[in-house]
Amino acid sequence: MDILKKSFDGGFSENLYFNDDYEKDFIDEKGFDEWTEYRNDWEQYCRLEKESDFPPHLEFELNYSCNLRCPMCTWAVENAAEKKEDWFTFEDYKKIIDEAVSVGTKSIRLCYINEPLIRQDIDQFIDYAVNAGIIDVLITTNGTLLTKAMSKKLIESGLTKINVSLDAISEETYDKIRVGGNLKTTVKNIYDFLELRKEMNKKLPKIRLTFVASKINFHEYDSFVNYWKGKVDSLGIQHLQNPFGEGSFEDDKRGEEIILKKSPIPEKFCCPEPFKRLVLRSTGDTLPCCSFYAVDLVVGNWKKNSLKTIWNNDKMVELRKIHKSGEYYKNNICKNCIHNGTIISD
């Protein structure tokens, strides 16, 4: 059986729509040769047609904190009783960016299990990476803190893409998923961002809305796409990851219904994540992918070793070996992720 090589660009997600000038605007801003080379390399990493001796992409968890309590998120569960926060220092970040640029890393995302816009200084992190030579700088946010003031800072910083996890078209559904948020406020933030970008005569950052599909919201999927298509730059569907097991949320009434039925896992499934990225947490823990499950799959510590050393250590080499051969089940954490958190589609 052929090995299925599935690309998850920025996570377990698929792009549904791009506006007509989406790629053109990146090329105009970054230059044809530089942008197309970067994107061509990325696609090859996703298809496992090319391997790099350095991490092509890095993700930074700049703050382990969030302003919402989404039931499918490990942060919400871990912090239900006691609030815990860890913050990445700017000095540590600069050292990592300098090393990353020196070895050839082209893209970063400033989030993991957190809400990045809690950090009012996030524009400084973006600006430093852009000026150092990072081509593509992304963030994913729930959008509740995307005020006009924050939008202005992000547009001016050189941010390339902003992804907003919205997940619903009705307040009733939104309130079940993005607990503590406000749909009207978030939608207004999105429109204000688009208007401000136009007023500033900027084409970047592109804004993408994501629909994290579950049984709670799937009935709104068509309405969501029909409403937002043409209004924002891109739309995507992100397949729900459930790191807790079915029915295991504290609120059992929602634990079962939030799980979206998955397609059968192919006999040979090949995950490209260990070929594309490292995730850096403020604690020093370094992970091979952006899955919730990866918190238990620590492959190194960026405080003790260089990025290139971690990328080429025995743990990463072994992960790439088993995934390239389609034998993901040889790693129990990868097996749990793929069987419990990944929806396979053609």
C-alpha cells in the first residue's frame, strides 16, 4: 500500500479558500525568488520529498496563558483550578532567532498552547524576527484581544499572517466552544482589522479564519464559509484534536458531543511534522510538532543545546525514520495523536 503523505500547513488543517491576490501580495512584498523558493521547499518538506539538516520552521510559546477556557484545550483543563503562567524572555528569543537565521530557518509562528495577544510586546518579537531575516511570521489567536491598537501594532510590525480561530456563526454555538469570549466583539475586531489595513495601504498581514470542526458546530460549517468567503483573505477548517479521550472533559455533557467522527486511519500513514518544525516552550522543552500530544514528546531542551543539535539528535532522527516508513505506531504518543486527534481526508 502506498504511504499517505498528508500535509498539515501550520497544524492539522486544510485551506478552503484564498482570495485572488493571496500569493501575489506575498511575492510583491517579499520578492518572487525568495518567496517562491521558500514555499516550494515547504511543500517538499510537507510531502517528504526533501529533508533539511536544520528546522525549516519554529514555533514559540511566548506565554503559557490564555483569556478563554475552550473545552478542547489542555490549557483550560490544567488551569481550571490554578492559574499558571510562563513567559519567554526577549533576550532568549533573540538568541534563538539569530541562530535560526544563521542555519537557514525561514518561518516562525508565535503561539502554541496559548493566546499570543496577551503579550502587549508581541510586535517587538515580530519586528526582530523580520529584521533578522525570517520571511514568514505567523500568529494564531482567538481574536478577542485583536483591538484596533493591537491591529495597528501587528500591521506595522511586519507580521505576514494572522489566523483567527472563530469556529461559529451563531452566538449560541460560539459560547459553547470559545468559553469566555464574545462573538460580536471578535467579529467587530476582524472587520476593524481589515478596515485599518486598508486605511494604512497595507496588503499584509493576511487574515485567515479557521473553523475547528466538532459535533458542536458542524451544522454551521456551510453558513460559516458562505458568510466569510470574500470578506477575509483565507478560510480553513481545522480538525479537532482531542487529547483527553472521548467523554473525558470535566463537563461530560460536552465531552462526548465535541468529538467529530474520524475516517479510518490508513495502514501506512506518514506525518510530516518532524520534517518541518520544532516547537519551543518557555521552560526549554522542545517538541517535534504542534499537536497537544507533543507536550509528552520532548526531544530536547533549547536552553541546553543548539537548534541544529536538537534537530539532528537521535530522538528526531528516529521519529523521522518511523514516519517516513509509515510506522507511526512504533511511537505511542504519535499513535495516540493519529488515532485520537487526527481526521484523515483525501
